[in-house]
Amino acid sequence: MFENKKERLAPTSTYRKRKTLSAIIAFVVMTVSLFIGVIGYKFTVPEFDWYDSLLNASMILSGMGPVIDAKIVLTKSAKLFASFYALFSGITFLTTFGILIAPVLHRFFHKLHLEKEGD
């Protein structure tokens, strides 16, 4: 997908396309992850409506933590889902950041390692 260090630096238009593609992939990954969380919360916590499910899934996915009312008692299945979704969300958050930053870091390091003309 990217050029190696012996090749010339990609043109700016190619770089922009790579950043755009990375942003689209990151958006899709986050959207699918959010959808998994919303569906999981909706069907494991009976007291949650769609808005509560969306709120909790998005807060966990962003790393902020759950927003659960103290009056709501979670079932065992809800606790299991919340635990696994929190682990999944942490990995997804880091992976998405890696997807977004990959083209930028590649270009930066490629510029550092370009061989001088005549070498």
C-alpha cells in the first residue's frame, strides 16, 4: 500500500487519498463497534432504551466509562457483556488511532530515510 524507502516520496494527492481512506476505515470501524455496543446494551439491560444504550456504548467506546444509574441492577449477562465490550472498546480505540496515524507516520519516516540524490 505504501512505497518503500528506496522509492520516491508519494505525491501530495496520493498522500491525501491515503489519509482520506484511513479516515473512512476508522469511521467504519468505530461505527460498527458502536452498533455492537448499542445492540448489546439494548438486549442485555432491559431497563435501557435505545438512547441509554447509545449513551453507554459511546461513553465506553470513547474511554470515558459507563453511565449507569445506581438504581439499575445489572444481570450477570449484562455484566459479562459490559466487561467484554469494555475490553473490545479499548482495543478498538487504539486500533482506530493507529489506522488514522499510519499515513502521517509513514510519510514522516519516509522523508527521514530518503536517500540523497547521487548516493
